[in-house]
Amino acid sequence: MSLHHVPDREAAAAEIARVLRPGGRVLLRSTFSDRMPDLKWMRYFPRAREIEMQMFPSSEEVIRVFANAGLTQVALRTESQRLSRKIADAGDLDIRTYV
């Protein structure tokens, strides 16, 4: 969820490959510009999609950068994330801290 903040992705991928044990795996959880979901809130902010398309790398770019570092893509899939309308459903949070 932070790869888009890394200015030198090539160096980051090389460092990840260097410290990863042989046979180890890396999980990158991110939004990719070529797999941008149609989020409801984007209707209220007309430039949001355009800004995020520039901010997030494409999946092809990330696959290429990590391949150049010697890592091989195993899978690329979309996962759903359940969001709640109530803060109380967020887990073990003490709702009183938000009142």
C-alpha cells in the first residue's frame, strides 16, 4: 500500500530482491493505474481518477521493475476489501475514543 510513494522503485525492487531469502515471496498490495476501480467517491471529485492514474504505477511497470531485479511474477489478482459503514465494526477499537 505504499509502493506509489517510493521515488526509486528500481532501487527498492533491487533491495527487496537482495534481502529476500532464496525461494521467498513478496506480496505487493496496491492500486495500479491500469486496474483502477470505479470508486463511488470519484463521482464527487472529478479530477480524482486523473490524479490517481498519474500517482499509481501500472501493473506492467511494477512487473517489469521487479523482473529487472530478478524476481518473477507468480500471480496478479484483484481482491475485495469489505468496508463497514460503522466505526464499531472496524475491529477491537474502543468506540469511546472517537466520540
